[in-house]
Amino acid sequence: MPKEKKTFTISGMTCANCAKTIEKALQKNEKVKFAAVNLATNTGFVIGDEVDIEEIKDIVESVGYRVSEESPEMIEEKRYRRSKKNLIIALFFTIPISILMIIDMFITKIPYFTIMEVFGGAIVTFYAGRDTIRGAWIALTHKHTNMDTLIFFGAVTSWFTSILALIGFEIVSFGAIGTMIVSFHLLGRFIESYLRDKASKEIKNLLKLQAKEARVILGEKEVLMPIEAVKEGMIVLVKPGERIPIDGEIIEGMSGIDESVVSGESMPGEKTIGEEVIGGSLNLTGTLKIKTTKVGKDTFLSKMIGLIQEAQGAKVPIQALADKITNWFVPGIISLAVFSGVFWYFGFERFYPLVEKAREFLPWILRTNDPLSFAIFVFVATVVIACPCALGLATPMALVTGTGLAAKKGLLIRNAEAIQTMKEIKTVLMDKTGTITEGNPKVVKHNLDQRMLNIVASIEKHSNHPLAKAIAELSEEFIEVKEIKEISGEGVKATINGNEYFIGKPVDYTKYYELLSRGYTVVEIRKNGKCIGYLGITDPIREDSKQAINVLKEMGIVPVMITGDNKKTAEIVAKQVGIERFYAEVKPHEKLNIVGKYQLEGYKVLMVGDGMNDAAALKGADVGIAIGTGTDLAIDNADIVITKSGISKIVDAIKISKLTFSVIKQNLFWAFFYNIIAIPMAMMGFLHPAIAEAAMAFSSITVILNSSKINLKKYDK
């Protein structure tokens, strides 16, 4: 029984530890076989047996978070507006308090300044920063920790020193520092939310294309109805300049159709009666009547959005190290902060003179004679500097941006692990028909009479093979066919009026030398085992095939063609596109064997195909790429789907994957490097808590900005 997939939106997450906590809770359920939670997209993804969404909601709520009915984009938009409002309130109090703090420290004492710190700090910490307090409380009450926990400890500890100073304790008041910590944190959240929103713009653009209404023809009337009410078989009218609201087949009219948003192709194509159109495409020139074939979640655009969201929510192997670290990171940092505070409280007299010497270079180091004040100073700085947000965002943000760019180029990355594997690809195995060639074959020569053409067309009408459509177009008079059997890699067998017909590979290719020498594919027709005719079929080579193969060679990748076609035709096609190594007359299971052969030789193998015959090889390869115009079986077994065009997209996929993986490595390096340098400095008392918070926010923003360059970099150079 196939496993169920569920994708859902989660609200309330603030850092990588939140996502990890939810993920662990989901994985404990025996029905769930796989679970992934993505902080960057606010989504969860599970695979399991009869997984119920209500059960998922209960699990998520049990650890303090919520499954939302709203889209991740809506949640992010609300978060952005809320963070903006809270930031304005925080800055309204923090800026004057910070200015007064500087005057109080370096110029002259400000009367009642401690009272200002108490009341201003309370408003900033407990009102403007209430979401942070709530996040920390949820984590603590559910026995785990997150980034909010660190901000909570840092800000509340700072504010509490003002209370102690106000009631007469001999302690330095850090109330102003607490307001600065919260304000820097809110500023970081605001900028982070804005940048995350921009990073996921490709998925937002796709969502905007989903129609809300369609103009349906009911009898003699045109009725504008919600897209949810449109059913299969309904006739939809689309005027020039309008977006096509559904997937369907044109039954009247002709028009130029811009499918660039879902295919990556910049040039519009002319479409007419009998041709399929994709929902979200733009109708440019003519009025069309379209018969609806797919609606709702079954439409190409909906599936495309779903696949991208799955990939964005998935993980790559390199993320495992970051996940292990963030799992113990927050409790570990709190322990280090407590240790540092205790160390400085008892070792103040012995070690503080060493710190004083550093004040010449680091003027923000606290000047005090009080061990408790310096211990709190170090505790707050250590807690604040170590928020693991950058570490948690390093991989997800790069994946969000990389998969978004791929979608823009007409590539759907279904398996995020392919991003890590692609950089090691050394051999590309590719099918011929529909991959190197256009997959739009035409019968150019045959020796059959009309009656036999009707029989052959009637049989091929039931086949999914790329050549079958061309053969089925030879006649419009179809005969009833019984006992149809498709023999993978050979042809199709059927019974008509008691006679057994076979249409497929010839027994002896030498009889068709003239046709083969022209590069034609030959299909033989046999009746009751006796040859009665042939069909000569040609399939034009895609415009981009030769150039793409040359680029692959320049990249040090060996292109290899695998085809079930005869050796002579395969040789001609291979020569035309510049492929030196090819395999002909290959059966489906032999394609998988060839994949295994190259893998045993130590190569990482990429397989490209579009047919049922390619499904096993696509699954067995290190990375499988399916041409989107191919069969569902091929697409379901692929890691990446090319929505339109040919093998030039393989080059795009490799380059985008290499760039994305490179950015992931850079993000993880800087996140680790930042913590390795900053945490010891904070523990030694060399970092001011306000500077620590600013540095923490900056590290997260840097990761997001670095991820955004995937969209900006000219990877094709």
C-alpha cells in the first residue's frame, strides 16, 4: 500500500530548535515513517500509513505549536507586519533610553535614570517583545529550549538588575541593555522576515497565478464561478489577455500561449484545437474554448507548487551535522553562560585586571568593582551571542532560493538530496526518443493500405509509447480491439476478429537498410506471426540537444545515449548531436544494468528519460531527471522534472545545484565560524551584550543575503 504524504503549515516557530522539537514529536508516532519540518518555509512534511491531519495537529500542539489553515505565505506576511509594529514600539523607547545611558555613563548622571530603565525596559521587553516571551514560555513549559529562551534570559536578567538597583542593591543596572537586546532582536526579525519573503518570491509568483474564478459556458450563458466549483468536462471561455484558469484541451479557437511561468520558455507558442493548455498560462491573441481535464490539486500548476514546497521542506545530508549541533546548542549555551557567570563571580579579583588591559582596544568592556555586576554582564553577553538562528537557516534558506530559481528555469527539484549529489556527476545517460529528440514523431513512409492503417492506428491508440501517438494519427476510423498487451521494450500485441497483430521491433533490421540509413525508426507489423508491412518514423532532434551535449563535455561529464531503437538509427542520431558512446536495442531492464555498470566503475550517474521504459533506470541512478512531457511513471521515479524543453535544462540543473550546494557550505561555515569566535569572547567578558545581540542578528541576515545571491549570480558563466 503506498505511503500517504501530508504537507502542512506550522505557526509559532522561531528557530531551528523549534523545528527540531516538532520533527522529533512527529517521528515518535508509529504511523509516521518520515518527518521533516522547515523553519524557512514554516511547513511540515510527513510520509506514513493513513496519517490523519487531526492527529498531526494534536502532535504539533502537544509541543506548543500550531498547525495553521493559512498558507506559509500568509503566516510570513502576518509575521512581517507584526514584527514591524513591535519594532516601532521598541525603538520609540530604546533610542532615547540608549542616548540617556551614554550621557549617564560618560558625561553626567541623569536623575531617575534607573526608574526610566525599569519602566521603559518593561514596555519593550514584556510588550514589544511579548512574542519572544511567549516563545520562550512555550519552550520551557514543554521541556525544551529555543532561540527565544536565550533572548528571554538575557533581556529579563538585564531588566531585573534595574529592579535590584532601584531598591538599593549595589549592582550595575543593565536595564537599558535589556531594551537594546530586545530591539536588536526585533530589528533582526524584521529584516529576516523581509528577506525570507523575497527569497521565496518564486513560489509566491506561482501562487498568484492560481485563478480564483473561471468563465464557464452553461448552455447559452457565460457564468463566472469560483474555481472550486469548476468540474472536469466543463467548457471554459478564455479571452485574449486572460490567464487560463484550468488544465484542459482546446475545443475551439487558436491563440498564442505564454507558458513561461511554468515551463521556463520565454517564447510563446501557437496552440489550436486538440492541443492541451496549462492553468496559469497566459492567453495572448485569440478567444479559446477549453474543455476542462484537470481541476484543483490535480492541475499541473498545483502539482508544481506542491513539488517545490516538498523540496524546499526537505533536507540534504550536509544538514545532519547542523541538526545534531542545534539539538543540544541552546541548553549547552545556557550551561556555558551560567558557568561563565559563576567563574567571574568567584574569580573576579584574580582575572579582572587582565580584562581591564583589553579595554584600551575594546572600550565597551564593563568598568566595575562589583563581581556580581561583571558576572551578569558576561552571562547576558554569552546567552545573547549564541542564538543558533544562523545555523538553523543556513541550509533551508539556500534550498528555498535554489529550488525557486530552478522552478523559474523550468525545473522541478523533487528530491533535495539531488542538490548535494549533482556536483559529483561524471556520467549522463540519456534516452533518445523524447529526450534527445523532440518526442513528436511523424510517420513519413509506410506500405499499408487504408484498412490496415485503421487496424494499426486502433491498436496504437491504447499505447503510451512516444511513437504510438504518431501511428494513431494515421486514421480517424477506429476498430474495437481486444486483449491488448504492451510488451515493454518490444511493442504492442492485440487481437482483432480472431487475428493476432504485433506492432513493434522488426525481427530482421537488414531488410530496412535504406530507411535506417536515413535515420528513420522502423516499426514492423506482423499478423499471426507473419510480416505484413512496416512504418518509417522520424523524430526531429531537439534544437538544444547538440549544444547541451557540448557543454556537458566541457564540464568534464561524459554523455551516453541509451535507446531501445536499432543500432543504425542510434548511430546516426548520436553522430548528429556529438555523442561518442551509445547503447542501442536496449531493453528496459538492461538500461538499469547499464546504470549499475557505470556506478560499479565508481561514477556518479545521472539518468534522463521520459518513458515507461526509463522508470527503473531513473530510480536506480544517483540522480534521475524526467522530461515533464513524459509518462507519469517516469516522472514519479525522478528526482528532478524538466517541465518543458530538452536536455539543455540538464546543464541548468547541474549548475543551479552546484551553486546552491556551494552557498549551503558557505552559510554553514560562517555560522560555525561566527559561534566559534564569538562565544569564547563573550565568556571572557570582551563582548558587550548589545553588541552581541547586534552580531547575532547580523549573522542571520548574512546567511539569508548569501542565500539570495543564488538568484543574482550568473551561474551560466
